Amino acid sequence: MRSGTTKAPPAVAGALFVPTLHGIRGIALLLVIAFHVGGAAQWMANDAIIRAFYEYAGPMALDLLFFTTGFVLFLPVVRSGGFGSVRAFAIRRFARVVPPYYVCMLLVLALFPLLSNPAIQSAADRGLDGILIHAAFLQRIVSPATQGFLVNSPVWSISVDLVFYLVLPLVASSYLRHPLAGLAIAVVASAAWRFAFLEPDAQGLYDGLDYMIQAPLFMADFASGMTGAWAFVRLSDSGWPRAHARTMVIVTLGAAAALVGLAYVGGANIPYHLGIFQEPAAVRTALPLVLSVFVVAVSLAPGWLQWPLTNRGPLFWFSEISYSVYLYHFPVIFFGFYTIGIPKVESFLWQWAVYVFVVSIAIGAVSYYVIELPSRRIGRRLARRYARGRPRDPPGKAPAPGGLLGSRDGA
């Protein structure tokens, strides 16, 4: 920026779009559903390699989702040089997350007898306190043993997201000044949290998991996303990727290979079947860092390499509706258990897969077009009132190369 030029106030956080992140989000949800489908059929692969990848599919997918949230929500902060209106940010997050979630949980309560058996009905906390805990997104923090009313437990991740939403406005400016130091602090803090609660000799589920699987465990995921957003903007504005396209291809392929290797090692070395987030410490520490390298590299790589993630085909559409699909896929599984009566046996794996994917996508699409998309549009309009007249980038800020950045609702 030239001397004497006044920097424009930052626009509202949460309005930029990187196509590769959109595709990665869709792949992450596909992994989540596949992981839960395998669990519904009580499937365990005979082949050790396939079994290792399956064991790590679900946990790795959650890391991917938390990473993309950190990247997408911090990207506008990097581009504009500041966080902008906290009120506008809160409106956008509320409109993006809350209406679909509330409708889903109301439907879960209304259809509860079809999603449960007598044992679940007596154990689930469906009283006023349980409803208020879920309404405040505190289910993972306050009542992990009965989260999702025992029939929609994946909503625990929304509690983790809530913590990030609350913390981001407080740390955004400092993190923008020190993105590498912030990442180092987050990695150490996540590792320390895990070490404090992990039971290394566990051979099955144990109480410490409820304490370990909380927001601090995933600080490194969010921070890697934030630092990745910072690196993406710095590199894209410098023009370096265009001048070194071959290097970006090599780094992308190398990071992708490293992610595959981490997935195998993580899944092959968990202490027991479906021992989520209990992979070796080195894998848990390295995963978000390698993921950041991969995402930045592929997002700045030549278009042909990005194409599997960015083409406007089925994956792009699935990514659009992925949040709503995520909300409903577990109740769909429980409906299959207790109303349809699909057997929980390995021989029915493909029946489970077809049923869960087809029905979850159908319900998720209805939720997206009827509830989520309209609420997001309303949220964007309200948020813009607090950023009216503010340009999206400071004067003199170069656009990202190749059309990699565009306007779009956040994660």
C-alpha cells in the first residue's frame, strides 16, 4: 500500500470461497457417512490395509472438517486485514448453522419412537434440561453421554465448532500478526490436552474419552486451517505459484501421498476397533500440518490438478448440501435399525450403504433448499447491513490468481 493511503475497514468475516475447500468438505462428509455405515453393519474388513484405512476414515474426516472451518472463516480476515464486525459474523454463523440444526433436532424428538428402542428411550435425556443443553450447542461439553439424544450423536462436533466461533473474534488480530507462532501454540496445546486424558493401555471404551474429545483436542486442526489461509493469500498475492507451477504439482502430490500414509499408520495402530482419536501421537500431530500443506498447494496448483475437487459435478452439489446431510444421516441409520429392521450384520453392508446414502442425501437436499439456503440468504442480507460501504479488500490488494477466490457464504 502506498504511503499516505488509509487502509479501508475490513469487511465482514466469512464471505470468500476457495473451490478446492468445497470439494474437500464433500469428501470429508463422504468419509464420515462411510465410517458410520460400516459401524451400522458391524463390518470389519478382512484385509489389514483396507481395515486400517477404514478405522481412520471417521476421525480423519472430522479433522478435515475442522480444518476447513478454520481456513474458510479466517480467510476473509487475512484478505481484509482485520476481523470486521463481530455482530455481522455472529449473524452469518447463526443463519448458517442454527436453523437447520434446530429443525433436525425437533424432528428427532418428534420421531424419537421410530429411531429408538425402549433402552434408548429410558436412557436419553429428553427433558427440559437436555433440550436446553442441545439448544445451546453444549451437548459435547455438558452431556457427552447422552449427546444427540442418543440417536444423533454426530452433532457433538457442533459443540466444538461453537467454541471456535466464540474464540475466533478474540484471537483473529493477534493470530494474523503471528500465524506461525499461533500454529505452534495450538499444536502443543492439542498434544498436551490429548496426553492429559489419553489412556495408553486402553483396550476398549473408557471414561476419559468424554474429557479428551473436546474442543482443545482439535485446536491444531483449526489453527492449521487459519495458518493455511494466511499462507494461501501470501503466496497467491505474490504470484509465486504461477511462476513455479511444477513445484506446486510436486508439493501437492507429495502432501497427498503423506496424507495417505498417515491415514494408514493411524488406522493400523489404534489400540482397539474404532478407537477414535487414539492413533499414535506423531500421526495426530502431523496430520493437520500436512493437511495444511496439501490444501494450500492444491489450491494454488494448475487447474487440471484441482479439477477432481473443483468441477461442478456431483461432488460440488453434494458439498453444497453436506451440512444438512451430516445432520440427518445418523437418525436415518437409527430409523433403519428400529423401524425398517435392517440387520446389523456384515452381509447387509451394501444394503446399508445404499439406504443411508440415498435417504440421507434426499432428506439433506430438502433441508438445504427449504431451510438452510433461505436462512443463509437472510443472514447474508442482515450481515451486510453492518458492513455496508466497506470494500471486501483494502485498496491495492491484488486478487487471487486464476479466479481461486470468489464471493460465497462461509463454511
